Amino acid sequence: MRISESCAKCLYDKQANKSDNAEYLAEVRAILDNRAEGDTSPYMVYLFNKAHMKYFGQGADYKDIKKKYNDLVLGMESDLRSEIENSADPLAKALIMSRIGNYIDFGAMNHVDQNEFMKLFKDTEMHERDIPVYESFIKTCEAGKNFLLVCDNCGEVVLDRLMIEQLKKRFPQLTVKALVRGGEVLNDATEDDAHYTGLDKVAEIVSNGDAIAGTVYDMMPAEAKTALDEADVILSKGQGNYESLSGHDRHVFYAFLCKCELFTSRFEVPLLTGMFVEEKS
């Protein structure tokens, strides 16, 4: 997904809010000004983080935040599973909850509010606009053998696990893998988070190979490339994965909340609207 000028400004402003170091901001500006046509926001942030390390050492530590939200959603698990299993379509219900989890994003969001997150669970019904994509998703799963979940955030992965539980009940023929970040970046889910939240109990965990908040194929190790290439069904979570995966001639289902002006404008929806999007190869 190409970086617009408004998106570039937002990326720069977020770095300027972190530091007033002139040399660092000049390097950030140079990274943005010299970006290639196909570069994405997650890749820009990856380069910013490299520059930040050079000037300031290790960046912000999200370890406590990640534990807080992993524990928060783990504490909700029993009630959410009950709601899922008592619904008319448990997989649809679990998918919507999994998408709600995409709210926990300390990169795209200027402020993450726990109360706002909890309020989102008051509406876990599938919107009419989601139904055609959901029906296509079901048909693709029926015909598929290999399922790949491209993960995004901490906390969210607990809800992803509940979704995969329902997916495997409905489509027991599917072999499920989950792609996580290869290093600590913002509050994104890593292998450690996958093990902590039990995601590894329902899916084989695969690392994307680096501390990048997206899925950049050329940066991925062979195992991750194979998982992506061999997947019959790909469900990609979050804006960063959408930005880095879309437009690459793959059949992908995307689930995310629109958390910034780039996405609300692109899809012509209000802030925090949940989207379920299908991109065909």
C-alpha cells in the first residue's frame, strides 16, 4: 500500500513527538524523502527504529504493556468463549471478536484506552457489509488445506486463538500456522506472546524473521515465505499487515479496525470501524 503525503507527514510527526533531536529528525526526513515506490509504512518505521537505536540506544520497552493486555484478554477468555459457543454462528462471532482485538495498537493509535476497548465488545454481531466476504471466506476454507493467520498485536492473539478453535472445529482438515513478529516492535505479538497466550496450542508458530510491524516478503526467512506461499487461506490481521501485504497478487482476507485517517478515508467509514476485506489474486 503506497505511502501518501499525508501518511508520510503523520509518520514524521510521530517521530517528532518522540524526540526533538535535529540530527535524528533529519535522518527520518531523509528516509521518507528517499522512499521507494513500493515502500510501506511498516518498513519506514522499521528504518526509523534502526536510526533511533543509532542515536539513542534501545527504544521504548512495551513488555509491561504487552503483559497487561495479554492478561486482560486472558481474563476475559471464559466469558468470551461462552458467548461464542452459544451464538448461532460461533466462527462468525469469534472472527468479530478477533477483529475487535485489533484495537490494541500502540503504533497506529495515538491513545489506547482500556475502557474504549471493553466497550467494543458490546457489539459483536457481523455487519451486513461483512457477509459477502465472510461467505467467500467460508467457501475458501471448505476447499483449503493450509491456513495461515498473520498476527498483529498482543492481547489480540488471545482472541485469535478463540477464533482458530472455532475454525478447526468447523474445518478439521485445515492445517493452521500463525505468523508472528521476529523481534520486539511496539506491542506486536512475538513467539513469546504466542506461547504465553496459548496460541501455540492451536497453531504452528512461524516467525517473520525481524522486528518489523508488517509482513514484507523480501525480508522474511525461508520458513515464513513457504508458509505464505503454500497457504490456501490467508487471514491477515491489522493495518500494518494490510499495508505491507496488499497489492502483491495474493488471495488474502484482511480483518482490522480503521484506526487512522488513511484507512477511514480509503474505506469511507468512521474511526474504529471494523473491516473484513477480500483481495483476490
